[in-house]
Amino acid sequence: MGLFSKGGQSGRERRAMRDHLNELDDMRRTNLGELGRITVEMASEGRFDRRRLSEQASEVAKIDREADLIARGLEEGLTLHELEDLARGDQSGASSR
């Protein structure tokens, strides 16, 4: 074990999480842009498709939840395995640190 090794998150995991967080940010921007475009299009037509808007907004919310989880992993030094457990709702992996 190295001098600075905590036995938690590796440098490779941290880089992968940062890269994925950047990808999620790009996806979020794209989805928000699409949501705005759809909304403006519907407004110009004078009718709104609530189902379509709701589905698009739901996609943005999913991306936000995943990004929040990845950011938490980076802040707390969680491993990818611990993040997977959190994503599944099993908090025991992260709380045993």
C-alpha cells in the first residue's frame, strides 16, 4: 500500500468518474436544448403535448440524478462498486467506510 493510498477510490476510477460527469453535462445541455426547442415549437403552434414535454423533462431529471450520484462519489472518494450499490439503493456499501 502506497503512502497516500486510502484503499478507496483509485486514480483510474476518479478519472472515469470525471469523464462520465463531463459526458452527463453534455447530455444535459443537449436534452435541455431539445426541451426548449420542443416547448417553443409547441407554443408557436398554440398546443402543448404534456406527455412529450414530461418525457423530455424526465430524461433531464434522470441525467441530473446520475450526475449527483457521480459528484457524490467524487466528493466522498467512493469506488465504482460503492456507486453501483448506491444506484441500486443499497446504502450499506458506502456507509461501511
